[in-house]
Amino acid sequence: MIEAIIGEKLLRKKINFTVLIEKDEDDIYIASVPSLKGCFTQAKTIEELLPRITEAIQLYIDTDGGDFVPNEFVGIQKLQIEI
């Protein structure tokens, strides 16, 4: 949520972000936000992960000054490549 003070009123804006959640080889969940480069976190459970990625997004926005454009979610496709 982005906050701005206009006059003496605090205005809040809600923004939806796509969060990609993966699990690594050690069963650790990793969350990243594709529209915010470098915004990611990890945790042992989904329950721990969601508040952490929420905090990471808020810190990113606070640090970046809100200068970003969220991407439109289109979909996810698994792709098998022979190596």
C-alpha cells in the first residue's frame, strides 16, 4: 500500500502484485516479485513466506520512492528442455 499525505489527510493506494513462489532442492520456499527487480525472500513454510514477501514489497516501495509500474500477469508455462 502506498501512502501520501495531502493537506492533513493520509491517502492510501492499494496495488496488486504478482508473486512467484518456488521451492528449492532443500524444500525452502522462495518468493519473488517479477515487476520489482531484486525483490525476493525465502522461508521454510508458506505461512512464514507471505508476511515476509509483503514486507519486502513495502520496503522496496519505500526505498524506491514508489517509482515502478506493476506488470500485468499473463500466465506461467513449464517448459522442458533436453540438456
